[in-house]
Amino acid sequence: MSVLAGGARQSCSRLIALNSIHQQYLAPIVVQCLPRIQQLLLDHRGKFRRKYLQVFGLGNKTYEHYNKVGIYVDKRLEELGANRLHKAGGRSCMHVEFDIEGSKMRYEAGDHLAMYPVNDRDLVERLGRLCNAELDTVFSLINTDTDSSKKHPFPCPTTYRTALTHYLEITALPRTHILKELAEYCGEEKDKEFLRFISSTAPDGKAKYQEWVQDSCRNIVHVLEDIPSCHPPIDHVCELLPRLQPRYYSISSSSKLHPTTVHVTAVLVKYETKTGRLNKGVATTFLAEKHPNDGEPAPRVPIFIRKSQFRLPPKPETPVIMVGPGTGLAPFRGFIQERDHCKQEGKEIGQTTLYFGCRKRSEDYIYEDELEDYSKRGIINLRVAFSRDQEKKVYVTHLLEQDSDLIWSVIGENKGHFYICGDAKNMATDVRNILLKVIRSKGGLSETEAQQYIKKMEAQKRYSADVWS
């Protein structure tokens, strides 16, 4: 276990460091350390007031006293008046601002920012070793399809390192046709048969592909690591892999308020697979490593703006309902900034209702201060659900079911707009079904008529969804 606690401004003004090398020594250290730490904190309690608190604890959750000291120090520092620098626990959510001044790029609230990511250097190196390749070798890949308009699948000539870093998708789960090709480079017959089997159309083969590749989240590097006799030539790997595609993010700012910067809100993708590997999102990991440092040029990232039809109504007095749990809040932050800007200019704004949900208020409530301020000033009608803050889980869908009168007032009686942003698989479908139920019950319509009502809203751009799977 390691625990670091420090007061932070430009740098740590005071640091407490504790370290325990092995679990067997942890329990006695916890017992011995707590009284000393308590006295140390009491002795310096005046110095902690108005300072910023950050406690960093490392350990293993299988330990009996997992992060006991870190949890105690964190709690006591807060009790003694220190302000928290970062909320504890939860997923890592990033707010990133891109400076576009002088770029001629223009955007509106609701548009998307597209970013060309860069593959992880370690993953590129591992793939090179598995293919016995000299990554700095220059090569060209020529398209043999005479009907293709492109001579090369990516800019050539280039090096293998550049191709694997910038042009090829090496973190995606390989499709069956790739595995079938890789089978031909296996030195062991059993490995060759296995790859042929999981790339086959047989039901058992499909089931094994689901389990071994998809459920276990194996990318091309993991496949080659786990099939040790497979050593394909790097040229063929570059030919087989799909192009690295830009990643799209809903813009979380309004150009009326921020004309020279584009804001993005994204969860840092990082998870452990069934094989015990740590998989990282290509784009969010790339962004997380781009830390601006004082006195140094700002990091540069290749981006462009993709226009969207996801727009506020032209008249600011039109009422709107926005449903955006988690990072689905992103475009609505821009919408709310825009409505606040209109009000600051003396314009009348319609009722602006936001449904936001997350797991815990204390950990996942992004832009909490902003939203609460907008609510207090009457810019928005804020409806929030924290699913894990009580015994019975509460989601935004529960709030929507409670607010059928409000919903019908907006979309039925006042011809307002309804927006959804977030998970397409579950949340968006559930919200649409609730909306159908409201239209049926409050509008006195049949199921078929309610479906037609929503389709008409979509045609009028009064029902808009910005969702992802």
C-alpha cells in the first residue's frame, strides 16, 4: 500500500508519504500509524484550512484493510477544513478544451468534434516484435483493386511504425476474415486449426469466436500473444487491418460564449479484460496524455468539426426538454450556455428542462456547480437522478415517468422540442417508450397514432436524438 497526501496549488506545499511493501505487514502498520497520523493532522489543522486536498492511495482490493490509511487521511483532512482538489472514486471524466483561434473552424452547439487519435506506443512496439518487423523500415502498400479510386490505402511511402501508429486500427477486435488469414502463418497445427475454427461459420465456431475474441476483448496484439506460433509478415498485417477512424464527440460548449475554444466531455476508457489485460481507449488515452505545461507550447491534436442537425429551436422562447445522463449531458451544456446567453441579452427564454443522471452525486455529478447555478438563476428546470445514492435505484426514466404532465405540456400543448443524448441500446429506447406512453395517455391517442405523432415531431425536428451504442 502507498498513500500520498498533499496540499496542492502550483505544487505540493506539504506531503505525507506512507508505504507498506506487502499485505502481511499492512495490519500492524495500520494500527501503529493511525494515532500518529491523527496527531499530525491535528497539529497542522490550521494549515489545512482553505488548502486543497488530494489523497492518492494504491493497493489491492483483496487486502483485508484495503486503503485503510488513505481513506482515514482523506476523511480527516476534509473534516479539518481542506477543500477537495478532485472527488474521490468513480470513473475518470475529462473536460478538454481545444483552442481553435486562427484555424477558420466554426461550430455551433450540438455539432461534433472529430479527432484523429494516435495508437499507444507500447502496443505498436509489441505488434512489431510479434511480427519480427523492423518498424522504421520504409514501405508502400499498393491497392491491386483496379476499380479503386485510391492507389494506396493510406499515405505512402511511410514506415511501419507510422502506419501502425497513425493509420491502422490495432485496438479493434479482429473480424473473422482476419483470423482466417492469420491461421496460414501458424507454425503449430493446433493453432492453425483453432483460428480456422473460430473464423468458421459453424455454430460452435461462432460461439467460440464470441467467447475468445469479443467477450475477452482481444485485439490483434492479444491474438498474436496468445497464439505463440503465429508470426504473420508485417506487410500482410498492414493489409488486413482496417483504417484508424476519427473519434467523434458531442461538443459541450456554445460558440456564442466560447467562439475560440471547443469543449469536449469524455470518459477515460480503461478496463480490465477477462484475460487480465488492461485495455485503453485509443482517443481518450491519447487526450489524457496531452497535459498543457506552463511556459511550453500547448499540445497539438488533429481535429475537425462535423456539422449536426442537433439544434436548439430558432426561437429561444420555445420550451425544450433535454435527457442526458452521464456524458450525454455534453451537448446540453452548450444548449444551456446558449439559453443563458440569450437571457443575458434580455431575450425571453422558454422553459428549459434538463434530466441528468449518474451513479453517485458525490462522485459522478459532472458540472455540478454550473448546473446548480443555472437552476438557482432560473435558466433551467433541473431534474437529477443518482442511481446508487439510495437502496432502490433511481434513473432519469423514473423521473420522466413521474413528469408526464410536464412532458405533455411541452411537446403537446406548447409544441416544444424533445432531445435525447447518450446510450442508444437501453436508455434512448426506454425514453422513447415513455414518451409514447405519455402521448397515448395525455393526448388520448392509440399506439399507432402515438408512433405517428413522434415521427411527425422528428420530421419537424422537434424530436432529436444524438446517441451511441
